[in-house]
Amino acid sequence: MANVVRAALVQAAWTGDTESMIAKHEEHARAAARQGAGVIGFQEVFNAPYFCQVQDPEHYRRAEPVPDGPTVLRMRDLARETGMVIVVPVFEAEGSGFYYNTAAVIDADGSYLGKYRKHHIPQVKGFWEKYYFRPGNAGWPVFDTAVGKVGVYICYDRHFPEGWRQLGLGGAQLVYNPSATSRGLSAYLWQLEQPAAAVANEYFIAAINRVGQEEYGDNDFYGTSYFVDPRGQFVGDVADDKEEELVVRDLDFGLIDEVRQQWAFYRDRRPDAYEGLVRP
């Protein structure tokens, strides 16, 4: 496997309907494939608006099974067509009354590798997620893909260091963090937390935010998506804060071993001393 992986992410504005939103992401993926990308990730609940700005049972209609729902099946076809690994965040329905904020991971041959379910669910103004989603219960999987070991951590999860570490201990080389975060709430944290997590856990992170305002509230999604390396440095420029953008960057996975040998954070962990961290 080559040390350098060409990776992509999409920050997108809501189109107004699911079909055109999915079609737009398919075109971005094809454009990334033409640029030689081997992996791409989309934003949180990429095929929908960020409906959690309101609490309305109408939006349960957006939920679908994973992996057998129409969106994931369509993305499997896209993966086969483009030869890319795809991280697909959707609103998951697992039987009646069981709903999750989920990302499916599809390998470059279209095979379904598994899913990550968002663990930490916010319930504050403009982010009423507990109305829709149960907390994730599927652990912290790291997927062995055609481009390397890929993990997922979704939006609000990023404020909690424990999951970042679990993914690192699972061998992740690249973690996608699909998000929907607004300008007034957390903009100053956006370029602080994921670089810090990349340093602490010594892997690459793809931080994805949607962009623009949508019909269900006044959240101003500010884009500025980026890739960050294990030294906490941005890989290329940060994306625009107002415009939709496809970001494609070369990630040198060889840097992971270099940094881990230099800083040795994993060597110096003290799990024997951490028992108090998980006490109620």
C-alpha cells in the first residue's frame, strides 16, 4: 500500500430535496475520482437538511435502514463506479422506534464494511438531536479499507476525547468527522479541537462541516472544512466559510509512524491509572 493517500471531503449546501442532494454528492465524488482520490467522506446526514434545528415527527420519514436502505445501496454502486472508499452519514432506522445518527463505510469495490453510530447526542437550541437519535451502541470500529484504516466520529462527538483515543487504539490512520456546526455556537472551537485530537492521537482527521443556512432554523453553517495531519497542521488550505467545496488532499500516512516514534504518546499512556475516568 502506498504511503500517500489522496483523500477527499465535500462541504455542501442543502439543495432543497433529497434526490438532488444525493446527485450533487455523486458528481462531487466523480470529480474527486478524476483527481485520483481513493477515499471520500460526506457531511453529517448528507442527504438531508439539518432537520434537528426543529423537533417535528415529520422528519422521521428521512430515516432508512443501513446497509439495505436506498441511499447506502446507491453509494455502494458509486463506490464500485469510482473505485473509492466512501463514508456515508445518514439517518438510520433500525426497526420501529430505533433511530441513530450513523455513517456507513463502503470499500472501493462497493462492499459494505460496517457502520459507526454517533455516541454523544446533543439536546440544545438548534441541535435537538435527542428527539430523533438514540446514543450509538456499536462501539468505535476502525475499518480496514482499500486505502488504509479509517474511522468515523460524528459532529458533537468531537468534544469528547475518549472516542478519538479509542479510534487511535484501534489503529485508525484517518478519521472522518462529518459535522453540522453553526457560526455563533462553536466556530472558534472548530480549528482547535480536531487539530488537538490529531496531535493527541497521532493520525489524520478530515473535519467536514456543511455550509449556508437552511429552512428549518437560523443556524449558519460555516464550512471551513479541512484535513489535519498528526502534527496538528492543516494539509493545504481550509475550505471557504460560505461556499460549497470539494477538498482533495494528499495525506502521507508515513508521517503517522514518524510522529509516533518522535512523540511516543502511545508508549507513555497509563491505562492502569485511568480507572477513575469511567466512574459515574
